[in-house]
Amino acid sequence: MYTTKNYKEDLYQISTECFVKYKLLQGFVYNRMDKNAFVEKLKLEKEDWEINEILAALKRLSEKVDRNGGKLDPDPIEEAKRLRKSKKQREAFHAILPYLQANKDDEDAVITFGWIMYDFLKSSEGSIDNYVNNLAVLNNHATISFDSSFSNDFKKTLVNSILWSIRRVVKHGEQSANKVFPQLQQFCGNSAKFIEKRSIYDKSNASASRLLVKEIRSKLNDTNYYLFMDMLGFNWFDRGDFQKSSFTNDKGELVEIRPLAEVILNYHAKRLASPTTSAATEQRIHSFIDVLSSQIKQHPEYEWLPYYKAKLLIKVNREEEAFEAVTSFARTKSKEFWIWDLISELVKEDERFNCLCAGLLCKSKPEMIVGLQEKLIPMLIRREMFSNAKMELDALISTRMKKWGKISQQLEKWKTESWYLEKKPAENRDALRAYAGKAEKILYRTLPFSDIFVTYVNKDKGVIHFIYLENKYLKTIREGYFYMDAIQESHHWKPDETLKVKMLADKKRTKLYRVYEIEEGDEAFINHFIQSGTGYADREQGNPFAFVDDAFIPPRLVEKNNIQTYDKVEYIKKRRFNKKKNTWGWTVESITSVVKDEMEEEWDEA
């Protein structure tokens, strides 16, 4: 087969290699001028040997036509496009397939074949078996490279159209999703390159690849799901995937949509944490824990990631790390019963009891806490808290009968035991509050100690003001305050002392901190805020103030000690905030000695 397209490409190659105008060559080969006229035209710019090379190349081109039966075959790509436009998809398929098989790298042929197969795909969306067969035909005869697909608008449109079609099929349900998945995997080249990287200016949410990922993830069985996520990984997210979006619903209400990255990460973690799947291998879990750790640092606003990280750490027996992750998360969820249930899995018997008490005291529906009650009742019995045990057992039985119509043999057995028969049930859960209070301390056990310097104690309002170093290397000073009654242990508060505290910033009020534990401070830390020194004063004429070693000497001390330039001053300085300069500086608080400048005294005597 030698087509009109092949002929034009070969003619164009002669034009570029021999540096002769393409239109001049066309005029000769299409018999619009004879050989003599053609040669005369060439002589205007070419040497005889160059003309001979051009004529020889054209002769070889003519011989190709002769070997093809003295004719040019129609361009299969153009013919296929014409037939497709005429709604003759099968004829279009047969017109281009032989050429495509011989020219698999011809991108124009691949795109044309892709559009023909898209027609077959679209028409078979209602029949999953036919659809999968059609997608297999596309995959077996054409490979779309995604390395350059999004720089070619024609290819990009084709790819998106096919992905939209696959998504429509996936929406039919789990069976369709799992049947089409192997061919989707092949179509994508078993990589995430089919997901386009959008520019920062692209605000559109209608990304075919992303919506397909979002649709298919929940419909794949475990085997296919993990193959899919192994294929995708978590490096394909672009800037827009980490941002919230919104739309206006039919009622005119603005509905906020969580970032796609957050949705994908949460779902994958939840699926890995499920106890029912063997496909969630330890290797996959350990690998994803690393992903979560990175994303938690970059996106602390994704509030559920620490929870899922803790669940996965528990699953692979990394309890210490799990405890740190879950307590960090629990500080913002301490009013939720299930967080205490989770923490109870990571602590010893006494603390487990405290956590379960805290969970029961959280506001929740009765059917939500049956698991907590079943764990707590035997602990109450062991502690001989029989009235509380009876109250929880009665409530548990009532809930299970109303909700599920049956109870376990263990619950029936407890009802026959002497402690149940002899004791009256407690009227409330007040007896559990002291234990729940102890559980609260667990949340702050992993908080690191921070060094602070107390600047002011307001006893009337019960407020402690302090400063601390936000960055010890840059020595960035920050202010804060907390209430004395936040600390359970007694302490004699005084200014100018250093302390080590476990604290968290209040999310609503700036500079307010919750302090949970205090210890004696590091004496060396005080040097960041109070220092003593000796230096020579610098006072400009007429100024009521002076400086020593860049520390400000206020007018009252200048006047009291008659400070002049070059006086040798021994002083104590403290950190003070300069509102005008919006920065922290040093201010001399007291002067212990002054040695007057001898030269000044001689001038005074003179």
C-alpha cells in the first residue's frame, strides 16, 4: 500500500533535503509543467549536480508508484474520517486498521482510530460485555501515550471523551466497574499519567480523569481497588486537588466540597484499616503511613488524617506511634465517645477504665455506645461498682432489644449473678466523672514541654502573662497568657521566673493558651530575657535617654545616675516590646554602678 499521504510526505522530504520549493515539485509531479520548464526553473538557483540529485529522487518516487500498480491508494486516515462522518463506523474501522497495524507510531492514525472506537464504546455503554470487548479492541490495536497527550488538543479531547464514557459505565454499579477495570488499567498504561496536571489558573472541577477516579474507587472489589491505587500512587495531585470547592444547589444554597486529595486519602486509609480484607498488606499499610505523615504536616486542616494514621499504626502493632497520633487528634475530638474507645485500645487496664468512663459521659445515642458498655461492665464488676454495672447492663439490654431484638448469652448470664440481683442500679453516671477526669490527662501526655518566661502576674484576674521563643534558632519572641485555674497543682506565681509547660494555643482567642502541666524552668533559659553586663554609655547631647551595648537606658535612670557619654555602666537589662518598631529589644532595668568618664571630669574641672 502506497497512499496519497505517503506520496506527499516523501515529496515534502525531497523538498527539505534538496532545498527546493514544495510547490515547484508539486507543479512538476502533477504535470502542471514539463521537465524542460522544471529544469529551467531549477537552474535559476541550483548547480547541475544538484539538479541531477533532485531528478533522481523524483524518479525513485515515481518507481514507488509503479510498484504500487501505477496508482496511489486513498489516504486511509482521510478515508476513515470521511466514512465516520457518514456514520459508517464499521467501514471506517476496516479502512484504517491495516494502515494502523503497519504504522503504530502515526499519531494521526491513532487519534482517528480512537474516535472510531469511541463511537463503538458510546453505543455499547448499556451492555457491559460489549463495552469491555470494544475497549479491548482499542487497547489491542492502539496505544495512547500520555506523555504528550495534554499538549495535543485533539488527543486530549479524545482521551477525555473516552474517560467520560468509562465513567458513565462505572456508574452502573460494582459489576460494571470491576469488569471494565482491567481494560481501563491497560488504556491508562498502568500509570497515573492519564490524570492531567492542570495550570494554577484552571478552576474547572470537570476533570474527566479525576471524576473517574472518584467514581470508581468505591465500586472496585479489594483486589482491583489495591491494584488501582498501586497504579495511581499519591503523587498525581496538583494544586487544585488540595483546595476546597463549592457549588450552588437547586435551593440556591452554597454547598462546600472537600478537597479531592483529602477525600482520596481518607477513603484509602479507611479501606486499609478495615479488618475484613487480606489485600491490605503490611507493606501497603507501612507505605501509606509515610504518605499520611507527610500530608498531615502539609495539610493540618485535614482533621481526620491523624485518626486514620492512628488506626493503621494500631493495625501494624506500632502502638507507641499510634498513641501519639491519636492523642494529638483526640485533643480536638475529646467530646466524641469513639475517640475514647480508640484510646482505650492503647493504654493499660486502669487507664483503659478511665477512657471508657470518659466515652460513656460523652453525649451520644444509646445504640452508639453499646460497645463501650460491653467493655466497661466487666471492669465495673471487678471494681465492685455493682450499682453502676447494673445501670449500664439494664441500659445495654434495653437498647439491644429495641434496636436488634436480641441480647448475647453473656448479658443473660450477668442478670443471674448475685451482684445484679442484690444491688439497685445507680441513678446516674456521676460516679464515673472522677475517672473520666483522669482520662483527660492522657490526651496531653505526649505534648512536649516548652520553656516560658513569666512577665506579669495579674492576681486579680488570675492571669499569667509570659513570653517564649517560637523559633529557638531565630530566637523569635512571642507573647501569651493563660489562667491560673487551668493548672490543678498549686504554684507560687511570680514574674521573671522561667517554667517548663505543656501548652496548646486556643483556636479562637489569640495569645491565649491552655496549660496542662508545669515544671521548674531551665535557669539558662532566663538569659534570653534578662542579662547583666558592663559597657560604655552613649548619650547624644540634649537627649533625656541613653544607650549601652544597644540596650535602651530610660530617662529616669539617666537622670538618677547622671549618665553621660563614655561613662562605664554596670547594668541589668530585660526584654521589652517596642510598639513603635513592632519588635523586641533590650531595656536597662537597673544600674548597679557607674564609673564616670575621667576626660569629662577633667573638662569639668577646667
